[in-house]
Amino acid sequence: DQQLALRFSQFAADNPPVLCDQVQAREVDTLVLAIGRSDDMNFKLEALSQCASQRNKMALSALVRTVPCLSRSYARQVLGKLVGQKSTSVATRIALLRLIIELRLDHPLKIFQKAWKKGTCHRDVHVIMLQKLATAPGTAADDLTAARAIFDSVMFRAENDRKYIAEGVLQAIKSIPWQAPFLTAVLARHWAFVPKMAMPVFEALLAARGGSTPVSDLFTHLAELLADARQLQQARLHGDAALAREWSGVVAPTAAARVTRRMSQLKLHLCDAAALRRFVQELFYALDADTLPETMVLWAQLLRGAEEDDELADWAVAHLHSLCARRGRGQNQIWADQFAIWAEAAVARALAVGDSDELGDSAVLAVHRQALRVVHKARAQQIDSGGAGGKRMLLCWTKLLSGRHTEAGELQELFGTKEAAAHALEVTKLLCEGVGTHSWSALEWFAKGKACLVPPRTGLQQLAELAAKAVKAEGDVPRLISLFEMHHDSPECVRMCELLDTLLLRPVLGWLGNLFPNEAASLYLRLPQMGTADVVALLELCERAAVPMPVLPSPVARAAIPQLLASPLHPAKLQAARMLAADSQLDKLRLLLQDASPVVRAVATSLLGDQAKESVPSTATAPGAAPAEGLRGKDSNAEEDSDDIDDF
């Protein structure tokens, strides 16, 4: 069989047309089976590669199944040899290249260079190699130069091949992270100018996923592509209407909206300021109301605490003026919306850098001040356009001041505006919900406002709820008490105490008891781990204010039996009697039979039952009671009456 295969290979090399004409499928199958039983692996693989083709799928399948069984080093050697042979068919070469990708062989560039043949390879072979090189991680610097040459050679092929290769590669790498750092440059500066490839390249750049592609390079090349599209879309400039229609889709409003939305999702802090600024400049040329929010988000990323930030603000104002002029200067609402969007983007940027470690403390403070200047400029532009600052701008300003880097003077400036007084509740809520320590300043300002001082004083309930949240977060009870002292006649003080966390309730109850003793007495039951000292304070409050004493929980009452017995309040002694009866402390319970209160004596008698008759003392006097003789006389008379009844 081996000799037969050798003779066949020699015959095929000398007379290839005769092989195709004379050898039929049956003979080829017999030959493949004979080669598969060969002991010489090199001879076996060479013969299979010569026989493998699209027509002889049996030999091709045998070759593809054999290579993965080899060691990685030997498989690499075999694949490099077979791919570079002139006798290897296109179908076999494509199968071997795909096998390289499936086996994930390291550094396949040398094998690819053999198959590349300096750009003269089949276009399907070119597509497979470019797909692998675009997504292969860890390529060395020297290999990057060689890989870039394989990419650049696409532009030297025929026009149909260029479009075919570009489409195939873009489709293959659509959902895979890019690893070739030069790929964005190749797409934007070369492949985009292949006929009918402008939009596919544009879509691919927008969908680029992670990998080793620097964010700055992506912004730079997208800006270059947008600048080229801005010129090529003008048919009057170059006279080619078809070319203008193709490139007009890149700078269409819908495309611009997708660009800004997609780029705002990237890690913009990693982008170079110059590249980002050039990209934003191109977006400003096509600025529209639909793309304004995302564009301003990208512009705000330029605020990094540098000296040119003031110039950036003036630059943005100029473009906003241009946008508003195109839409009609007389429409005041348009002006208000555009400048409010700009201010909101700057505020969001300032708050974001304040919560992260992207910039240093000094740079974060500089960004905060710059955002504050943007807010003031936006308010001034709104006022100049004929309208007031507006509620939207006021809340944007307040949100900025709710951060960590706000100074006291900035808050007082806000509190002094008419807009803040008109929307005091919204301003206070934003400041209380912020990460800064401005809650109490905002609450004190709100407590002095019309909503809390002027009847019907509807703001007191909101004040109570916000104050309760603030004291839960910061635990500043003295400031809470001082906040409500100016409204001590309002029942909302009780509402505030009800909203407090139980751990913060104890120091407030003494103050609340002077204003609303009845409600304060009931709030004592909410104390966690109520102790003897709390029971004594509750007894003093009920005695001083003459309010009903609430029923204590059994464990609390049991621990405070001496204090309850010592209290002059009847409810206290009744709760002590309940605990004494439950614990079977009858000796102490019998002492209550001598109490001055008939209610206490009646309860004690009822709890003792039959034992109460045996325990009635001969003298049941108490301080201020009638003489003992009178009681005995009355009792003896009762006995005499009983005897008379028996006689009758």
C-alpha cells in the first residue's frame, strides 16, 4: 500500500491533468485508506495534503482529524510546512488556517506569512488571517509591524477583493474584543474609503469592544472619520453625488445621536484631552437638540481641573448660541432647555469626580468651582434670553451644592435667591439627600421659611420627616432639638419623634415631655432595653404632668417592682401587684391590702382570693384615714347585725 501511494504521488506530480481526468472517486478513496495506514507520519501528511481538496472531502477530513492528534510543537511544524507548499490547494490551506485558530497556537504570524505570499494569496485565506490577527492577544512589537503589513496589503488588491475582505473581517470580529492596536487606524484611514464601506466601517468603530485598542485612538480616528464625512457629503464640493450619498449617512442626525450615546458609555477618563476635544468639536459642527445631552456629557469630561476650563466654557456657550440661533432666538423655552442641559452635564461631572479617585483633591475642587461657574453662566444666558432662571436650573444648582466640596458661602448665595424660596422644599430635600454635610443648614433655613412659619404651616410635617432622617444619619440630637424649639407649639414635634430611630429616642423624650407629655409617655414604650432609670423618668413625667401611665411590658415591670410600689400613682402600684401575683410573691402583695387607695386594695384582694380574708389585719389605717376604733366599731356592728339576722 505504501509503495502504491508513493507511485501515485509521483504520477500525480508529473501528470496532474491526467490525475484529474483518469482517477475517479473510488480510486481516490482506496488511495486515502492506504495512506492512512502508512507508518511514516511526514509522508502520510504530505500525501494527504496533496490529495485533499474541495472535491476530495475524504482526504481533507482525514488531514484535519490527524493534525490535532499531534503534539503542539510538531503540529506547528507540520502546519507551517503544509500551508507554505505550492501544491497545497486553496481549500486545504483554508482548512489548515482554521485549524490553527481552533488549536489556538501561539504566535501564528510566521505561518500566516507563508500563506500570505506578500498579498497574492486567495482572498478567503486573507480574511481568515486578518480575523485572527485582529483578535489575537499578546502580539509582540516586531510582530505588530509584520501584522500591519498584512492589513495594509488589502488596499493593493483588486477593488472587488478589497470590499470582500473588508466585509468578511468586519463580520468576523463584530462581537470579539479587538486586540490589534492599529486596527482603528486601518479602518478609519483605509478601509472606510473602499467603495460602499463607509457605513460598515463606521458601524464597526461604534461597536468596538474593549481589547487593546486605546480609547484615545478610537476617539481620534472617529473624529478624523467625521471630519472626512463632513466634506465628502457635500456633492457641490467634489461633484460626485453617489459618493456624497454614501458619506452623508455617517454625519446624519441619527448617526450623530448613536455616536454620542455610544461614546459616552466608554471609560472617558482614560481618553486624552486633546483627542476628546477634537471629537467633541466634530460633534458640535452637527449639534442638534437630539444629540445635545450626550454631546454635553462628552464635553463635561474635558473638565479636569486644568487652567483652560474657563476657555472650554466659553467655547461651549458659543456653540449653544449657534444652536439656539438656528432654532429661533425668540423661543425662550428653547434657550432655557439647551443651557439647562449644559449645566446638568457639568454638575454630573463634578459630582462624579468627587465620588471617585480619578483626580486629586485640588483638581476635584477646581472641577466643582468650574461647574459652579457653568451654572451661573447658564442662568445668566437664560435671563438674557428673556426668561427667569427656572426651576430646572435651580435644582441643578442645588444638586451641585449637595456634594462634598461646597462652602458655606455658596449655600447662603443659593438660599438668598427668590427661586430657592419659591421651591424651598425641593431644595431642602436635595441637600439632605446629598453626600455633603449640609443637611442641618438646609433644615434650619427651611424651618425659618414661610412653609413652616405662616399658617397653616404645612411644611412642618416635611420638616419633621427630613429632620428624623438627618438625625438617623448623623445623630446630632442637640441640633434636632434646637431646630424644633422655634415650633414647640406644633404637634409635628411628636411626629418627628415617632420617626426617630429607637436608639436616638431616649435623649429627646425629656425635651418632648415638657411640650407633649401624653405623647412622650407613650413613646417611652418604644425604647430599646427599657431600664429602671427609664421607668423612674416615666413615673416622674406622669406624676408631674398628670397623664395616664402606659402599661409596661412584663419584663420591664418585673424589674422595676420596687420603683412601682414606691410611686404614689395608682397605675404603677396596680402593675406591681400584677407582677407580684404572677410571681407568687404573696407576702409583698398582702402589704397592698393596707394601701390608702381603695382601688389598690380591691385589686390586691381580688388577686389574693381566699387568702385575703385570712390576711385582713385588725388595723387597716393609713395616714389621713379614720381612727382605728371607728373601723372596729363598724365591724362589730356588722357582726351584731349578722347575729340578729341569724336569730330571726
